[in-house]
Amino acid sequence: MMEVDALGWPAALVGELDHRRLKAPSVKLRSARPLAGGDAIYCVDLRVRRPNVEACLSAIELHSLEHFLLEGLQRELPEHLVSVGVMGCQTGFYLVFVDEGRAQTICAVLARILEAMSHATVVPYARIDQCGHYRNHGLQAAQAVAREILARRADWLDAA
């Protein structure tokens, strides 16, 4: 494992954790792996709802948030974003970056994306030519979830 505490992540919370301990919303480093060429891959867990305790995100909330995260991370961290993955349990997202694993940077970018959502008038990439299920979006539902996440921003790194 890489020196994750230097990146601002609580070392005791890195990796797979007992899901009964997880808090939400939270942002935690799931993994950090060096690559042969000197680069590093970071997988960040953006947990929106507590597993097995709180209602999971609806398909519409999850889908629309995914689109906002994808658009925002491509705009904010274009050289670093690898992927935005939806958690199958519908409680959050996996955010994968190359050569960007600093907690402060990732949290600041997430905050800017979530704050910008309040001014959005459409869900990004939600047209028929851009999305495989373009009718499955809800701007207001996604904005409500963004407000929930932002309301707990001070506690994001306290993942368990």
C-alpha cells in the first residue's frame, strides 16, 4: 500500500471496511496502487447512503448523479479521471483516478460539482444520442441528493 496518510486520507479507513461501520455521505480511499511506469491508480469510494440502513438511491437518482459526476470530473480533472462507476448496491459511486489521490483536491472538486448542480437546468449527457436510457433521469431528484451530500461536507472523510 502506498503512503496514503500523506495524501490526506485517514489510513485506518483505507481499503475494504465492514459495511456495518460505513457512514454516509462520505469520501474514502478504497485503494491506491502504483503502476510499473511510475503512475498510480486511486479508487475513491463516494458513499451517499449507509449500506443496509438507509434507503438506497433510486435508479433515477443514481443515473442522474452518475452523469453529473462524469461531466464534472471530466471538466475538473481531465488528465486524471479514469472512470465513474455506480455501486450495484445503489449506495454510491467508485471514482477512479490516475495520478490524483489527494483527499483535499478530490473533496474540493466534488464539492464544486455538487454545488454547480443547484444551478443546472438539465442533466448532462441525457439526450437520446448520448444515453442508453435517456428517459431515466430526474434533475430535481439529483439536486436533492446533491444538497444532502453537501450538507455533511465537514464529515466526508469520517467514513466509519
